[in-house]
Amino acid sequence: MRVFDTTQRAGTKGNASGQSTSRVQSRGNVSQALDRVRTAARERKTERFTTLLHHINIELLRMSFLAIRRDAAPGVDGVTWTDYAADLERNLTDLHGRIHRAA
């Protein structure tokens, strides 16, 4: 599995060998994958990243949600952190599906 695909092939050799994520990703694996994307983006500023959607998974969405301040203002939809957390797994599954369907 490649970390990313680019429209410019120069310099992409070896991306597959550094991939340590598994089908069920742990926090460490998600972090490592995103760190590799960040590093590649810094090193290869002219490349276009075309296949990053596979990094958006339920675990990453959960980590992102838990990183939000619990007392933050509600979103534009009026949903508070507490409201969203009340049915977190269903909400994350729904959000993940909508992201991948581009809905």
C-alpha cells in the first residue's frame, strides 16, 4: 500500500516499504502514516497528493474529535461536543461514510 500517489513520479520510489499501517490502525500507526505524509509534503513541495482519502478512517476521526475542547462553541450545525459524544460511534461511522461518498 502506498502512502500517497502523485502526478509526478520522480522521487516516489520506496514509499510502499515504509508503510506500517494495518487494516485496523492503532493511534501510533495513524500518527506514523500522517507523519510520513507531512514529511513528504515538506520535502516535495511541487508534488500533488492525489490519494490521501484512505488516511481518513474512524480512528483518525475519533482522535480528532477527542482533541477538540469540550467547552468549545457549537459548530455551524449547532451541535455541541457533548451532543456529538452522546452517540459518538454512530456519529463517527456516519461521518466516515459521508466523507468517503463525498456527501
